[in-house]
Amino acid sequence: MLLSLALNANGSPAGGAAVVATGIAADGSILIQDPNPNFARANLNDYLAGFASGGQTWTGTVLSAARLVLRPPASTGFMVTALSLGRGDLKA
């Protein structure tokens, strides 16, 4: 599963991230592969509960999940959409 996360730094919007859910830990939490070398979290609970990195407290909220399944294509095209906030869309 590919998970899209909305990030907050010290309680303020700080962009987004994508991580891959790789399995279930013994305690029932979701194991992840985090490609961000500054965070490199291994468990989704780190984002949900918050963690410290670079002098800030980071939290993440799951926005969406996509399951990728290998099979022959049903069509020759696909569509990808993304929500992007411009500088003027962020409120202090």
C-alpha cells in the first residue's frame, strides 16, 4: 500500500510525504518504508503520534491509500491527481 500523508511541523502545515506500508508488527501497528532520509521512520505510529527531528515535532495524517496490484492492464491510460497548496493557501 502506498500511503499519502499530510505533514505538520510544530502544529503548522509542512507539506506532505508518501510512505509504503510493508506489513504488520507484532503489536498490530503498520510497518512502513519511509524514503525520506531525514525521517526514515519504520512504523506509521511514529507519524500518527509525532516524533522529533531537526529540532521540530513532526506529525502526519493519512490522506489516502493506494493498493498496487500486478495484473495485465485494463486500458492503455491512467490518471493521477494531487492536492497541492500554494503559498497563498496557507493561513497562519
